[in-house]
Amino acid sequence: MQIQLKKYRGGGYFNDDGLKTGKWIELHPNFYELSEMFYVGEYQLGKRIGFWNLINKKKQIGGGVYNENGLKDGKWIEPHEHFFNFCQVIFVGQYQNGRKCGKWETLHQQLGNINYIVIGGGVYDDFDVKNGMWKELHANFQDFSVVINEGLYQHGQKIGNWNTLYRKYGDEEFQTIGSGYYDEDGQKNGIWKEVDVNFWDECIVFHTGQYHKGKKLYKWDTFNQNQLIGGGQYNIEGKKQGKWIDIDENYSTSRSILYEGEYKNGRKVGTWSILKYICKEITLIIGSGTYDDGEMKNGKWHELLDNYRENCQAIQIGSYMNGKIYGNWNYIYKHNNSLNFHKIGGGQYDNNGKRDGVWLELYENFSENCQVILVGEYQNGYKQGRWNSFFRGCNEYTYKTLGGGIYQEDGFKNGKWIEIHENFSNYWQQIIDVEYQNGIKQKII
């Protein structure tokens, strides 16, 4: 069997009983363009055996030994589950018959640096259970979100005071930016200051409020830096209730978006406004729509396109019925130096919420410096026939044709295509000649 992805090839052999045997090259579960990791080692009767190497971009970055039972044993170097260019993190420690034990260290190599630096870690007991003081990485840890949680484990359970530490990109020292308390049952209690789940250098957002036995209660506030920007109340069941101002899940300095409306027992209801935060006490309403009591969108909505940001102020306008998109939808766009929005694209959804007929779509990387639109036809939700791409420069009023190609009836690209380079912009207008067969890129011409 072979696994092939672009220039990467892996695989190995199965014996007559269908078990892996001999040398194998296996892709890491998180393998993709920015994380080209794979394992190299040997199987015996379907079990990994002996030393296995972990390779990333042709360099060994980790690995370890499997014993005769196919269990990890001795020293191992393992990658972070989201290892990639901006999260080069490894964990170094000991296994004993498949269980972590003793001291484990967390090491981080910032992109462009040569060496890994110890940034966290702690101790496992003989039963693979954390004990004592630990420094753990925040869920969104990466080069631009160097955030660590520090505190005590007791028999695998967090207990006592925990602090959150943060180091901005380019700085050397950490600063304490959050804290809270875990009770004897490992549940959050009392006043907490927490960083947002998407906290990073361009999203210095905190949430402060009270926990009781692991549930958020009463008033919680949201701060950007030290400026109050949102928040609301939690009921006794730990669900949002009444008027709230939420931050966008991708909130940042280039996408400072808030949502204002009402919750009823944890569900959004009624009219919600989409706000653009400018500065203290100044926000602009840039969209809105209505939720029914089941938190389904209904009626006319003005909402942001997925890649909305300061350099791509694009909004879509159309209707929902019982949470399903339908009818005519328009895209409107506002240039950086303009006060008004103007129509730039759109199309029709059928009664099943599928695109149908002629559409003018915005390119996935559409921005002020990459004003590319795609024009073609949908049938029952699938792109069909000829699609063309058009480009307009920053100071131009008309679009010029860039390229395009043909979609088959099943919605897959086929034949020769002229495509836009992923880094295409007003300053680097690069296009590529490509050939497809049933949706699979065969070669660059």
C-alpha cells in the first residue's frame, strides 16, 4: 500500500493475515502543508517495534522505542498535537511500558531560532498521573500566543491557585495576566480572570467573573487590554441570560467585531446587532438580524463574510427561514478610503439552501489588495461549466479577466485551468497554468 500527497510518499506492507509488517512510513494525524510530519519504523505482526523516528520537513525532531509488546518504553520526544511552523513544541520524557512517568519537559522553538528552549513541564507518577507543580500550555499556544498556565496537581487534579503567564512575541520575560482557584474537587471557584480562548498578541482579551463549583455565575465582564468592551449575566445554571455583548470568535485588532443582543437560558433570541468597535464608547452598527426562540436565524440578515477584517470589509445581505439560508443574497463591500458600501457580488439559494444559477463570488483571499471575484453557474449546489476569475487593482474601476476553467457535472475541476497563486495581490499578480483530472491536480503546466 502507498500513501502519496504531492511530493510525500508513505506506506508499507501487509502480511497474508492483513497485519502490517516490515518497514513503514506513516503520516502524522496532523500532517498538512505547514506540518509535514511522518513516522518511520518497523512493524511485527501488526505492532510497532523498536525505534521509530519522527520526521518533520526531512529533519528528525523526535521519536522513541516500542518494546516487544508494542508499547512505548524509555525516553521519548513527542510533538505537540498542533505542531506546525508557528507552534514548534515538543514534549520530552520517559515511558514505562506505555505509561508516562517521572519528569516531562515542554520545549518550544520559535520560528527562525535554532534551539529549543524549556518552557514548561512537570512530573507524572508511576501511573501516568500528573502530580506537583506544572507549567502547561494554553490551548491556543503558538509563537504569537505564548501563554502558560502554572499551578499544582494532586493525583491528576488541579488544585489551589493557578496563574496565567504571557510573553509577547519578541519579549524575554513573562508577565502574570490571569489567575483563579481550583477547589479540592478540581473545580473552579471564586473570582477568576481568564484569557480568551483565542488570546494572542493581536487579541489581548480577558474575561473576569465568578465561578461556583465549575459554573460561571452572575456578572462577567470582557476586556480588550484594560478597556471594558462586553459581557453580561449568567443564571444559576451557568447559562447566559439577558442582555449580552459577545466578542467575535476571531476578534483581533483587524477584526474588532462585537455582537449585542439578548440570551434566554443560554440561547440567542430576538434582534442581534453586529458592531465594529472603534475605541472607548464608540462603536458602529454594521449588521443585524433576528433569532427565534429556538436560536434559529429568521428573516433578513446583514452579516459578515467569513474573512471580514479591516482590509476586507465585506458583508452579505439576504434572508433565512427557520435557520436555512434562501433566496437572493448580495455581497457589499467598502473600500478603506470610502464611507459607503457598494454591491460587489452575490447570487441565489434554492429552497433547500443550495446555491443555484449564476453567482459572483469573492475569492477566498479577497482583500483591498486582492480584489478578485469568481463568476460562474451553480446547479443544485455544485459549480458547473465555465468559471472565470476577474481582478481589479486598488485604483482601478473595471475588472480584467485573470483565468478560469471548467467544472464537471459532479462539481470537480477538469482539464486545463488558469489559477490564482495563493499569494496573489495587487503587487504580485501571479497566475498558474494547471491541469486537473476529476478534481485532482495532475501537473503545473
